[in-house]
Amino acid sequence: MRLPAARGHMSSALVAALRRPPAPRPALLVSGGTREIFVDDDLQLSLWICYELRMRGFDDVHPAWEDHPALAQFHAALEELWESGLRSLTESTQPAVLSDEGVAELRRHHAFWQPRREMRSVLRDIQGDAYGARSSRAHSVLFTVTLRDVDPAGVDEMPALTLSLVNALSLFGLHQRLVGALVGFLTAVDTIGGDPFAQLLPVQCPPDDVRLGFTVCHELHARLTQHVHSSVQAGHTSLRGRWLLAQGRVNVGC
């Protein structure tokens, strides 16, 4: 897999830098725009690239970037901004009622972001870790089960809202401190599918963390359905075309 097409100043600078050997003092900057973080294509793509670098990598990234401190600092700054944005979410958006055309369109987004491994077994594994039954495996369950099954194909077609769902799953799955949010998120994924079984699998996680993950998944998915609905109503696809450079962005150092 190769690096995707950039969508703004930040992702453009990141993609260009990753294709070359790191400069002696690489300057990777987090851009602050005027758009809400969940629909900021530039930020969401940059964050997605950072997560994919940790999981699968890209064929055209220079090997000297592996474990480079400047890249780690850039990713940490993005994650801090991202987690703060997720914690500000409230479940306030009603999912749109979609036509058959809209449902078919939504499936294309689901094929990109939804983990396809059976959710019941995922939560059982997490439950085992939470109770110490699999202490030797610990975080490996969270990483391998929830993240490796997200399909990276077609990223150039996916809008920021779809990337937001992938990036939220990645944030929760890569940090042991957020295991409760991961449980809530995966539970919400399953309730979207109409089978709320999570009550049968109690996990020792802080309720506020579980609520965070549940709220994030439901709210972002509801916003995605609204995006699909409005696109179909307007007579065009909810997927994206070529990137247009955003104007008026301000670069802030990590």
C-alpha cells in the first residue's frame, strides 16, 4: 500500500516528508484550521497515516522514519488534539432515515471503517484481559483484534467523518488506559447492527470510559448517516473526489 493523496497543508507536508530521508531537524507541524475536527479532512487523513504507519506501514515511506522521534512527537500532538475533541462530543445527532440508495452508499463507508471480526469474541477477549485471565496477552488483544481488520483500501474516497470513526477506534485500541472506551465503542458498533448483547458481558472498566466510547461511535456514525442522506438528496455521492487545498490554515508547532 502506498501513501494516499494529501488533503491540505499538513497532510501534504507529512506525505512529502515521509517519502524522503528525514532532515536533520524535521519540522512536522500540526495545522489548526477553522473546521470542526471531525470534518477536517487534512487533520483526519494525517492522523490516519500516523496510525497506519504503526500497524501496516506504506511501501513508499523511507525506512529511516521508523521510530523517528519527530514523527512520534507529531503523532502525539495530533492524538492529544483528537482525544480532546472526542471527549467534547455529546450524543446529540439523530441518525438519518436513509433510502435504499442511501443504505447502499452507507455500506461503502462501513466496509472501510467497521472491524469485521465477530464482536462477541472481541469483547470476551477484552473481558478476559480485564479480569486478568489473559494477563500474558494483555494489550495484544486490543491491538490485533480491533485494528488489523480495518480495510485501508479506498482511503482516498473516504470523507473525514469516515476517517474519524477509524481514528477513534485506533486511539481507543492502541492505549491500554482507554480499554473502557474501546469496550464502549465496540458495543456501539454492535448496537448499530441491531444486536445489543453487551449487557451479557460485564467488563471491569470505568463507566465514564465505556460511555465515552459508546457516545463517540454513535454520534460520529449518526453524523455520517446525515452526511450520506444530504449527499443522496442533493444527487451526488457521499464519497469524496479530488482534494482541494484548504485556505486560511495556521500552522502551530508540536
